[in-house]
Amino acid sequence: MSDLQRFDRVRAVRYDGEHLQLLDQRRLPATQTWLRCTGAADTAQAITDLVVRGAPAIGIAAAYGAALAARARLAESNDPTEFSSGWAADLALLQAARPTAVNLAWALQRVAAVCAGLDPQQTTARALAEAEAIAAEDVAANYRMAELGAAFLAPGCGVLTHCNTGSLATGGLGTALGVVRAGVAAGRVSSVYAAETRPWLQGSRLTLWELLEDGIDARLIADGAGAWLFASGRAQWLIVGADRVCANGDAANKIGTLAHAVAARHFGARVMVVAPWSTVDLATAEGAQIEIEERAGEELLAVAGQRIAAPGGQAWNPVFDVTSAGLIDVLVTERGALEKPDVAGIARLAAQAD
């Protein structure tokens, strides 16, 4: 086992041959509970409710949800017309679960494309095979990105990461957290800081849990402490994931990423965005065109069901922001690492054979 493989121990999405099993990330780190999904409706609900989150993991879950939906439709009817209309409705339901994560739409489109023109029985088998392929490819992509990203890190550097981009958010090692793990394994990263990531606290609940499970010494900071972390010289890199990367290199990620990126640039730290190629949306020219998901204000006004805000107060709760390409020093995908990402550079990566 390589040094990096010993950090690859967590899986949040599993297919057991009959059902989709999702590690309920709302309950971490207190308990490890698995939610069983049998079709499109419960898979879509799990995605919406953040049982599973992280763009790559959402895509994998959606692909399996599509396969399970096909199997359920086949059990109802082998009539091609009835099957096709029912399955199309299932795919639409899954796609509506989270609008910002491009991997979700990408995975569903990929499953639908390979099933075009097939009969119901063939579709059911082919959809499952494609879901399994998507999951396996993500594992391989994670390792490739980890190696590419870690090569940019100077020995002894400190790293800040935001949200959760590890094994809980992907099919394998992780995107940004995969780079952090590779940096630790190679002796390049000496200190790791995780921003808490309000309001769902993915940093404190999930990222810190993953790092401690790996035996990596990490420290939690408040979201507002990122600027002072860079100002004090404790971190030389901000390494984050993305839910969507535009054709010009703009990247949408968990709310708070933009503030960290602006602070990093101001204090001379560098910014790395790590995302699989499936997250790159060539059809979206720039970040201004991205639909930013807004969730219920209650997520900010209460914690664990207990209201913490002043009675009568309301909240605005966008859950993503967009970091412009001009603030990004390195974009890492499994196709390659791109310094100072722009339209031309991303077009070069896009020209590579799939």
C-alpha cells in the first residue's frame, strides 16, 4: 500500500447489487448511518436534503438513481413507450434535485446517451453499467488530480481548505482534499486548516472528521478567520473544489470560497481549484451565467433545530459563490493542471480525447 492509499479509506456512496447506500452526512460526525435508496424519488430527495453532497458524489448517486429507476420502470412495464416516458420523468426529477452541481446533469446525460435506442431491458442493464463506470472513473481521477496538484506545493507549506472535498464528496480520495492528502503523504504539507463552512458546517463536521480519521493533524478555523490566517503567514495555499467551472475558468463553489480567495490574493497566498473534468461546463461562458442555489433561511437562523437568531429575524442564504478565474492560480483536473486558467487553456484541455 502506498503512502497515499492509506488515506483512502472512506466511501460515502455504495451500490450493494440491489440498492444504493448513502452515508448520511447530516448525521456525521456523531453517528455513521446509511440510507438505502431504491429509485429516483428517494435518491433525488437524498440529494436535495444533503444526505449526499459534493459535486462528484452527487453525480455518482444520480447515475445509480437513474439505473434503479430504470429497473423499477421495467418491473412495472416492458412496453417501450410507457417505459420511456416514465424513465424520462425519473431523470427530470433527479436533475432538479440540485441546480448548481453540473456533475448531476452530466452524469444523467451520460447515462441517457448510452441508453438511447435500447429497449427497456437493455436500458436497465446498460444504465447500471454506466453508473458503475462513472464511479470507477471518479476514483481514478481523484488519484490523478492528487498527484498533479501536490506537485505545486512547496515543502513545509500550510493549506486552508473550505467545505468538504474529500472521500465524502467524491467516489474516492477526494478532489481538493485529495491534493491535501497527497501533499501530506509526500511531506510537502506541514499544516492543514479547515474552515467551518456555515451553515451546514461541512468543514467542522466532515472535513475535520476525515482528516482526523486519516491521522492528519488539522485545525478548524471560523469562516471569518481565513483572511487573518493568510495575513499571519500560516497558510500559503487555499485549495478548494468546485461544483461548476465555466469555459473561462470562473468556478462556483461553496459560499465563502470567494472571500477566502480574495484574502489569499491580497496577502500573497495562492489559490488552487481541484475538480474533475465532468465539473467543467463548456456551455457556460462565465460565472455570471451560473444559477446560484438559495436555500431556506432557517438553515442560518437555527442550529440542530434550535433557533439562534433574534425572533422575527430573516436570512438570505445563497449556498454557492463564484470565484473569478483571475483569482485562481491553478486549476487541476484529471486531464492536466492549468496555471492561470482562461478560455484558451480550458479549450486546450477540452481538445484532449475523452
